[in-house]
Amino acid sequence: MLDTTIVNVALPHIAGTLSVSYDEATWALTSYLVANSIVLPISAFLGRLIGRKRYFVVCIVAFTICSFLCGIAENLTELIVFRILQGFFGGGLQPNQQSIILDTFPPSQRGKAFSVTAVATVVAPVLGPTLGGWITDNFSWRWVFFINVPVGVLTTSRS
């Protein structure tokens, strides 16, 4: 959720750095959202096919790699391709994380587990623009993607 809103603020900077119009730069956002929405309905099938945890870890690793690739993109075409891949793998995270919670926690603990994820789901879109603006102003638009890398590495190492 955070990745969707954090990029919105960086779009003018992305457009300027890559020498494209703002309208063209919005494809960096649109491509992510389209790929994400395509994979959401099939993520349960993919989770069953290769195993929920394995699919979840593959999605985290690939999302992290794609985040890094977005940050080093040299032109808009590269950024769009990497955002499509990032959206594809990001789309597999949420539904499978909910299934993993159902598998991991006993019924008496599920409410607490889901409330933690609900807080993150509500807070991320609110913090995204503020965090994205601060990162972009103080570092570079590329860091709105690089910020995912340490989180992805930490998450993968704990899986």
C-alpha cells in the first residue's frame, strides 16, 4: 500500500530527471496498479501451486529486486517495465499474507494479527505522500524505491 502512494509525490521529479512529461511519468504509477490488479485474482492459485510461504517469499524477493531496479532505471521505459514487475510481485503479497495469518494463528489470536495488518493498511496510504515528499526533497526520487530494499532483505532473512 505504501509503495502505491509514496510514488505519487515523486512523479514531477521522475518526469524532470527522465526528461519526460508529467503525463508520461504517470505511467510509472499506472503500470504498477494495472499489474497489481491483474495478479490479485490469481495469487491464490499461485500460492496453492507453489505453496503459500514459498510464493510469499518469492514475491518479497522479486518485489525487492524490482524496487532496486526501479531506483536505478535510466529511462521511462525501464522504469515502467520494472514497475510492472514490481506490481506483479507486490500484488501477491497481500492476499497470501492474509492466508498465512489464517494458517499460523489460532482462531483466538487471529483478531490481533489481522488488526496489526489493518493498521498498516490504513496508515500506509496516509504516510505515503508525506514520506515520499520528504524522501524526494531530501534525497532523490530514486530513494522512494530504494527504501524497500532493506525492508525486503530483512523480511526475507527472517522467512
